Amino acid sequence: MSAPMTLVELGELIRHINAYHSPANSPRGRRVVKYIDPHIDNRDGKCFSIGLRGYGWEQLFHTQNECRDLPESLQQRVLAFLAKEFP
């Protein structure tokens, strides 16, 4: 099951994005993230969906429906997406 992110993992992801993918810190060839839109389920305090938006692109990651059986966690999928080279 694609596990949602804990608030600690969400904080780690935000720190990673600020360090390597922010408009101020991103080197050429890396995806720049302008906006992070987390969706947190207040019943268990976990992030079950997160949207990333940059210059001319946006990507939504979630753990419901067709993504619920993926072996990677939500955090792993977002980090893998960010690691891919951006044209």
C-alpha cells in the first residue's frame, strides 16, 4: 500500500524542496517548485495527497484509488519525481 506521509516526513520533504528545488536554490536542470499544496487528513494527522506546482507544470501525488496499491510511499514517489532531470 502506498503509505501516506507523517507530518515529520512532510517536514523533511519541504526542507528538501527548499534546499534543492526552490526558485532561489535550484541549479539548472532541476525541477523548480514554487508551490507545495499538502492535503492532511485530520483524523490521523497524515498527508494523503500533495500537489507541487512550478513554472508551467503541476503534479499531484496521492494515496487513493489507483495509487493505493503502489509499493512506494507517497514521500518516496515525490522524491523520485523531483530527482528526475527536468528539461
